[in-house]
Amino acid sequence: MQDISGVGLQVRVIASVTFPAGFSITQFADDADPFDIPSIQIADTAMGLNGDMVWWSKAQIIPMTMNVIPNSDDDRNMAVLLEANRVGKGKKPAGDVITVVGIYPDGRSITFPQGKITDGQPGNSVASAGRMKSKAYQFKFENKVSA
């Protein structure tokens, strides 16, 4: 029998300029997937005129999203990272190169090096249910290493 519990997940975010020592994320959302690594397409196929299948490999960026509790310490750190890397008039972005390390409850880890923060909410949104929406922060990475 396999224990597939995610309770106890920790994620370490290291940003080359804004947070060179890094910070930990543990305050994950309850209404959105806390640590989401979606499927990527690594190859494609086609059929030639006479029905011969051909295939080719495709390099892909690895996307990853973290959803945190709004106004938590983790959200505040992520908001600082997002704002530091946002381009705006009269504003110089930090240009952080980001590494994210996910540490699973069973002790295994996954590392995403050479990344960028690409999306995030610049403020708190409120859902029709009367509560603040969880904050999603999205990253894109060049590679991954599992241990």
C-alpha cells in the first residue's frame, strides 16, 4: 500500500537578487492546488503521405504554480518577488534567476533550476463566497532534477 499524502510539503524559493538566501513556503491554499506541475509535451508525431508515422522530440519549458494563503508570510514574500521582477515605468526589474526546491513528506525532493517568475496577482481578489481568493504564483523553468 502506498502513502501518497502531500501533507508536510515544503518548498524553498531562491531568487538570485531579491532573496539570495531563499525562503520557505508552507502556507499553501486550501481551494487551489498547492504545488502544481502540469503535463508537458516532449514529442510530437505526424503521418506521411503513405501512412508512415514520423516523430520528433520537442524542448519545452517546465511550468509550475504555487497557490498560497492570501496575506500569509509566504504570500508577502512571493508578492515581494513578483513586484521586484515586474517591469514598470521608472522601475528597474530585479531580473532574478529562480531555483525552486520541493521537499515531499517522504523526504524525496524535486529541484527546478534556471527559472523565472512569470505570473502572479498584484493584489488580493475577493471571491463571491466572501473570502479572499488564494494567490497563485507561476514560474517557468529550464530543467528539473529529482532526488
